[in-house]
Amino acid sequence: MNDWPEGWSGDNRGSGYGRGSASARPESARVMRQVRRGTPPPGPGPSAPPYGAGVPQQPSYADGQGHGGDGYDSGYNTGQVYGGGGQGPGRQVRDRPAPNWRRRIKWTAITVVTVLVVTTVGTYFWADSKLNREVDLSKVIERPGAGEGTNYLIVGSDSREGMTDEQKKDLHTGSAEGKRTDSMMILHTGDNGATLISLPRDSDVEIPSFVGSESGKKYPGTGRHTKLNAAYAEDGPELLVRTIEHNTGLRLDHYVEIGFAGFANIVDAVGGVEMDIPQDIKDKKSGADFKKGKQTLNGEEALAFVRTRYALAGSDLDRTKNQQKFLSALAGQVATPSTVLNPFKLYPTMGAGLDSLIVDKDMGLFDLASMFWAMKSVSGGEGTSMNMPISGSVGGNLKWDDAKVKKLVEELKNDEKVTVSGN
């Protein structure tokens, strides 16, 4: 049964495009009958079927809305009739609101700041917990009055604590028991720049009265003279501080000590330190074997460099100068953006350093940072480095120049620019 209205058989439904058609034209490109809006098409042709017989009446295009008149309708008008992309009945197109960039930037900034604050606070407490606050300066008696600025006593000990036999062999440290001081320096920081003063280990000093750091017993002074490093060997950091203060009249505010292994670990963690070595150096006892010129020293090489004295013309006095140069260069390397801004280098460096340092009980991270920045300024030429002024020797020990030392201490106490020169 044919459901098409009368006169609309399969033979007169158009050109036969679509499914089953022999034409190559795709169904989607079907051309609709040309329709004259409001008037029948001119010319001969099959008459339009009457309404009825199941065919719903089509809406009139002469509706006064721009669809009527004599215009030609190709079938591709607004899409309302043929389901095109226009807005049809029942469809509602909503405009997407523009992004609120000000709000996005605000919350991004808040998130970044929050992460930075949390990271900074966490790092601070992590680092603070790693400081070995073992030295109690409250046990030091008869101390000089405090002056302007801050004075640090920086000590390099020959402690082999925690080192394996292989490490002792690689670092040429030997296996001596106990601890002695290989280097001692006073770093003064203040408004007139930093001053780094080396105290030769063979300096002739008087051991004053003191209270034993462990026993608590008071030992009266007898006027006994000995080498400065013997004070440390006798009763540790507290007696060393007491001896230096007694012989100089300068109050020491903080104490910082590092051993052999810790020193090498810091250098390796920071990626080595570049040094310009002024001469060829070869020393079997320290393990030093360097050619003249610029080179980057790793931890093992750096330790050999700062311990060498037998291969130097000035022996201990030349060694202290090398120690000053290297420590200043190390501080400068630690404080560079490539270390500070690189967490993969910063945290290992901080970890190696903080694990290795022994400080006084009042030392804080800000004090430690101030010390490193002051040492960096010395390496950058903004500070002064010198040896304690020496006037000669007595009993094989180096005797300080009393007049120059007195002048130097006065300038440091008053935080004045240092005018005294050392050896």
C-alpha cells in the first residue's frame, strides 16, 4: 500500500536522490524543491497535493517576519525548518561567561605565597633542629665586657670522630686519639665590614684560672705559658675561649667548630671550591699535590690544602693565610644563587654543614647565616683578613706583638675600621 498522497508516487517524488539512487550525489546534499514563498511556482509541473490524506498543513512563510514575499527559498535558511545549526524550538544557547583573570591571579598568588611560607618555616625548624649546640659559654669565668658588633671564634679541629679507617687513609688524617685545633680564627662583624683574624696554633699564651667544663672544679692560674692549641686539648672549647679572652681582652660572642670529615663533606656537597693556588705544593703528611693556577678542589683536596704547612716557607703563618682564603671562598660558594636557589644542592649542603658543626648554646640560624655572609664579604674584598700581629718567638712559640694586639682589640671593641696590620 502506498502511503503517499495521490499524485505523489515514487515516480514523481523528485529526482530519486538518496538511498538506492544511481546518482552519485550524496543524500546529505539533496536539493529541496524550489518553492515560491506565498505563490505557486510558475510553469508546468505536477500540481501540489491537497492538504489532507495524512499530510499536515505546512506553516505559511508569509508571516511578516522576513520569511514571506517573493524570495526564493533554497531550503537552507535559518535552520528552523530543516534542523540546522540555528536556535530551534526548545533549544537555548547560553553565552559562556568570560574568565575572571583578576580572581585567578589573586588565588594563584595566594597559593604560591602559602607554599613558600610553609616551605621556609619547615626548612627553618628542620635546620635549627640539626644544630649541635654543645658548647656552654656560661661556664667561662671572668669574661671581658661586651663591645660593639659580634665576635665569632671559628675552630677547625682534627677530630676523626665517626670516620672509618678508609676515610682516615683517603684524607691523610692519621689515627690520633682525641681532638686538637688545626686552625683558630676570630671573625668580627659590624658596621665597618668584617675582619677575619687567624690565631696561629703555636701562639704563646698564658693559661688563666678556669672552671673545668666537665668537673666544674676551679683551677687557679699559675702563670703557665704554652701553645694556644694546648688549651683546647686540655679542657676543650670552654678553656680555649677563656684563654683567648684572657690574652686579648676581647669578648667572644659565639663559637663554631668543624672537624675533618665535616669539612670535606661540605666542600663535596657544594660541588667543590675554585682556588687560585699561587705555587706548586707537594706535602706527603697532608696529602697535598697541587700545581700552580686556578683549579676546583673537592673535599679531599681541600682538606689537604688547608692542612699543609711543611711545604710552605712561612709554615704555620702561611697555612693560616691559605685557610682564610679557602674558608672565604667556601662561604662565597655556599652563598651563590646556584646553591641557594637550587634545592637539590642547598639541602645537601645545609645537611652536611649542620651535621658537622658544633656551636654554642646561644647560636641561632640567623647568627650562623650572618657569619657566612661576613666571610663571603671578606672573600669579595669588602672585609679585611690578617694574622694576629707577631713580634717574634719565645721558647719555640710565636709571641704576639702586645702593642698592636691592644690597638687591634680596641678597634674591634668599638667597631671601628681596622688599621692594624698582621703578619
